[in-house]
Amino acid sequence: MTILLSALLAALLAPSAPPPPPQVTVAAAADLTFAFREVAAQFEKETGDRVNLTFGSSGSFFEQIENGAPYDLFFSADRNYPKKLETAGWVEPGSLYTYATGKLVLWVPGDSQLDLGQGLRVLLDPRVRKIAIANPEHAPYGMAAMAALRRAGLDGKIRAKLVLGENISQTAQFVLSRNAEIGILALSLALAPTLKEQGRYVEVPASSYTALEQAGVILKGSNHKDLARRFMEFLRKPETVDLMRRYGFTVPPASGTRTP
């Protein structure tokens, strides 16, 4: 009995563990994978708060959020998805803003003999058996890739060669793993260390597809709105803007333009 009482007293008097630091949950388009990992690491270092990142296709996140997925923030590769959520009442009023514009590239492994100087016409090369793009049903970079192919008059000629990634990150993996000879990827991934060291790329003319305006929102159901706002503001810092530009994103001079 004495031992039990002593144990209970020790437990009551022992210092309690500090509460875990606040955490913001972020659903982010796959083209942000490498850039946002750096952004989140810097944010955590400066604030002591935690960022839980989940990457995927913007369209899939859109559906998840409509079904009540408990994210605090959503960063889409297509402004239309967060705009639709705003219209439907899923977004914290006034939080939607366009944070960057992305770009498409053709990417091949470093030892490929394909001539990227031909631009999209290289896709007709008989050595190209598989072409990786993101699924245009729900991935903005896939939609842009199909638009560029149609503009070049190639969509019908190469359609049988297409392999579809669930998102732009998986699309890159198809080419890295040699399951496709070439891919139409996000510039932000082509500039990431893994792909930059293992391949080469050429930009797809921006005039051949609708601008990939990327927007973020704070979700109305978030339980961490103050922390979400701080993360949003962190993205507008000059140092963060510089980081995003290093990954090939076009970012407005004011480090993020608010969208009415």
C-alpha cells in the first residue's frame, strides 16, 4: 500500500510533458513538393510551429475537401479549384490569393539521345514509346500538357503513347524509372536536385497552354486559422519568394497577389 501511494504521489508531482507545438496541415499540389519542403523547414525553424505537408493532385484534394477532409490550407496548381471551393463556402473569406505561376517542360534522363531542341515535335521520334504526363482529369499540369499537345497538333498522333501519372510527381517518377522515355513535367520538379542531376529539360512555350496560375486558401473548417494565416504571410516574405523563384515559379513582385 505504501509503495502504491508513493508511486501515485511521484506521478502527481512529476513535471508534466510540455504540450506539442501547434501544427498546420497543408494540402499542396505535387509541383510544390521540393519547394514547400524547404519553405516548411524554414518556417518551423523561425517560428517553432510545425507544418504537416501532404502532396498530391489538385483535383483530388478538391474532392477530398468537398467531402470534409480536415486540412487547414490548400495550395492548388490551378486557381480554379480554390475559387470553386470559395464559391461553395468552404474557404475562409478573403484568404484566396494567387501565389505563383508554374511552367511546363519536356524532361528526359541525362543519357537520352532525344533531341529536345525539336520541342514537342520530339515526341514523334520513333524511339519514344511512352510519354509521361499527369492525368488531365484532375491534375492541372496534365490539363496544360494536353492543351500544349493539341496546340501543336500532336494529341491524336501520340495519344497511344501516353502514360498517366496520378500527379506531376508520379509522372516524373515514370521517366526516372525508365517506364517512359520522356515526360511533360513541372519546371519546379526539373529544377529539384534529384531531376536536375539526372536529366535535362527544355521549356514548353507558355503560349501553348493556359497560364498555370496557382492559388492558395485557408479552409473555413480549420482549427488553426491564426497559424494558417502566419504560414500564408510567410510565403510573402522576400526570402520565401526568392526560394520559389529558384524553383522556376513566377512570383509577383509583392510576393503574392491577393485575389478579389
